Amino acid sequence: HKAHSEQKTYVCTTDAVRSKLCSESQLGRFILNLKGTSLEELSVWSASVGFGNQTQARNSTTTTTTGGNSTTGTSGFWDNPAGNPTPPPSDWDSPWRRGVALSLAPRHVNNTVVPSGVLWYKDPILYQVDKKGYYCIAAIPITTGATADTAVHAEFTGRVLFHNIFRGKLAATDYPKINFYMVLALVYLVLGGVWGFMCFKHRDDLLPLQFYISYLVGFLVIEMTATWAYYRYLNSHDRGTATTLFLAVVAILDAGRNALSFFLLLVVSLGLSVVRESLGPIMTRVKLLAGAHFVFGVLYAMGMVELELESASALLLLMFVIPLSFTLSGFLLWIMYALNGTMAELADRKQTYKLSMFRALYRILLLAVIVIGAFFVVSSMNFSNRLDEDYAPETWETRWYLLDAWLAILYLAVFSSIAFLWRPTGHNRRLAMSDELAQDDDGAGEYDLEAIRPDGMGPSEEHLPGTREPLRQEEVVFEIGDDDEDEGVGRRRGAGEREGLMGDGRVKDRSD
């Protein structure tokens, strides 16, 4: 039922009687729309509850214990300094409570049997919840008179304690993050161990990019461990100065991880260390974009934790989201543009092996962009209803996944794929310092076959290696030398400078 103000009315009050939403005989009861269903078939029942005068009992300072164990747990590093409440050993021994208890034997509510008459309570009420869901307790003042002119209201005081299935202070919306980030930290630790072993095995052939990836793997282990520790600490302590400082550290680590990842991905896409030795003034612009992304990332991370999505205004939320979305879009567009330019350059130079690596990188990033776009649409549709009354009950269980989990999983998948693509091998350094010789007919025409022979009289075409059958990928031929070296000299010395980098790995050093 709805009143004229379009605000839902759940309980029959004198205002509801005036609005003809219920009758005077229903005062104090829930307004039910049976829709042809009998009252006995509903899961909702209504009864009058009476509370005795327990002023003297409320002023008591007796501390209740159950089974010889205090309801206050011991204090430890992860515990509340004032002590954590310990759940009772049995579901029906006593209510989970702190402070003053009125009786050792609580009055249990039967969820299925509709009571009759007035229920007088002197003891704490324990309502057993058997089904996972979103539960609320509401207290609404009800006039006791039969007419609207009577302004007498019942008065009572009490305390409501919720005991989730888990121990701790985190809301049920955030509690899954503890185990999630713990698993991520372990995954990155294993990934770092495998990467470190490969780097040690090929330590003489590492590229600068692989050193950067090594630093990032170590940074990821630290960042995920810190994030897990933050939620673990927050689950055992009240919010305060310490938790705010902890949050700031985690936000800085998270923003640093994102900025560093995009920075490295962009310089790789620009061809640093593989296509060109230096980026020149472009490097300054890359650093500025990474710095801006870092700052906006810190603001976004802290805003998502401190703001209440149900009550925050759309403008305030956009102030945290839009700046980060601009820098993120700038990174993604620049990376795609740089990748296209690098691949076009490698295609013109007929560097097929290097081109295949950058094409694989392009496919990985393109898939990531598609996934981000899809989740952006899903998240926008989900959060557009955040002011609805049913938003919290319907989304509390999956909200953490839309806000945190899917981005972390996507990052893990993309990072692992790129790390596998650029994994250390015994040929990386020679690959970066060499140019592949063309193996197709068009590319072969660019080389003077007669000039390749040291004596000027080359063998016939059928005796040239590789002319009768295509080369396998592990037999790709490269030439080591300066790009600006005299073309004629390069042709005459080409035979002594070719090597199968992906074959047996033998290298013929140049004596000049």
C-alpha cells in the first residue's frame, strides 16, 4: 500500500487509518495485501508484544557468562583491543550479546506458529534466522487511542544485536573480500616464484622489460597481502584513525599498481628496447599521464570505501569516477594507437617473429577492453537503481564482486598472459638486438645474392639454404648489425652475420 505522498506504509497507524489504508481494528499491525491468500498461508505473522517494567534490571551491572566462558574474547593482534564478542557454543544456549543481560534463558520466537494474545517479554529475545538474506528490524510509534485525537504513545528501550554466520565486524557485503584477497596474494606469490625461477635460469639474457615485470610481480604480492591484511584488520577493529591510515596505504598501493602497469604496457607498445632504444620527449608525457592516473586512483579507491552508495549523490560519485575514467581511457587509446604503429613498422621491415608477439599482445588487450566495456554497462545498470528501496536487499551479496573482484580477476588474467608472452628465454637479448632477414620471395629480392658470397661467385639458387622448403619458426634467420651501417658492406658480410636465433642458439661473433 502507498500513501498519498507515494511513501510506502507498512504498519497501520492513525495516519494510515485517515488515509483509509487500514481500519482502527488493525492499529499496530502490519498492513497485508493478501491477494486472495489466507493469513495462515503467509510467512508473516503479527502479534501484540508487551514489555514489563525492567528499569531495575536495566540498571544492573551484572556480567553474564555461559558455560563458564565470558562473552568477551581474549585480545590479540587481530582482535578488538576491548575484546571480541564470542558466539555461544550452541545455537540455543543464549543470545549473542554484550553488556547487561536480563536473564540466562532467552525467550525464543517460533517462526511458524502464530501466537495468540499478548506476548509479555522479560528476557532477551533470540530470533533464529535459518535462511540467508537481508533482514531489518523497525520500531514505529503507534498511538494507543481509538481516535486520531489521542496522542498517547507506548515507550520502550532496547538493544538489537545482529550475529552473522561469521565472526567479526565487517558487513556481510564486504566479508568475502577477506578470503578473496588472500587467494589472490597466494596466486601472485606462486606466479612470482615461477617467474623468478625463469629469470634466474636465463639471467644472462634478460631484457630491461623483464626486469620491470619482475619488480611488478613483487609489488603485486605486497599489494595483495596488504589489501587482505586491511580487510582482516577491519573485521576485528572498529573504524578509527588506524583503519583510515591502513586504508590510505592500501589505496596508494592499488593506485601505484595500476599506474605502473599501464606505464609499462604503454612503453612496451611504443617499442622500447625492441624497436627503438629511446622514446625521447614522449617518455615525459607517458610519465605525466601515469602520475595523474596514480593520483586519481588513490581518490577513487578511498571514495569507494568511505562513501555510502545508497545515500551518496550522483555528482559526488562522478567526481571520483570521471577523472580516473579519463586517464584510463587515455592510456587504453594511446596503447592501442602505439601498438598499431609498432606493428605497421614491423610489418614494413618484415620482422615476422616480433610482429607475431605484438599481435598476440594486441589480441590480449582488445579482449580486455571488450570485457571492461561489458562490465561497465552491467555496473552502470546495477548502480542506477541504488536509491531504490529494494537495491540493498537484492544486491548486497554480489556488490563486492561488481566493485572489486571482477577487476582484480581481469587484471590477473591479462598480466599472466603478457608475462607468459614476454617470459625469459635464452634468446631474448639476441632477439631484441637483431633484425630478421626476409624469407619470402619479395623480401629475398631486396638482397644481392651474388654479393653474399665471400668470393663474389655465389652458388646456384638451388644450393642456397632454405630456398626449396619453408623455414620453421625455430629457424627464423636474423641479422645482427647497426641499422645505419652501409648497405653494401652489410650485403657483402651478410653470410657471416646470419644466425638461427630460435634454433640451436649458436652465435657467430663479429670480428669487426
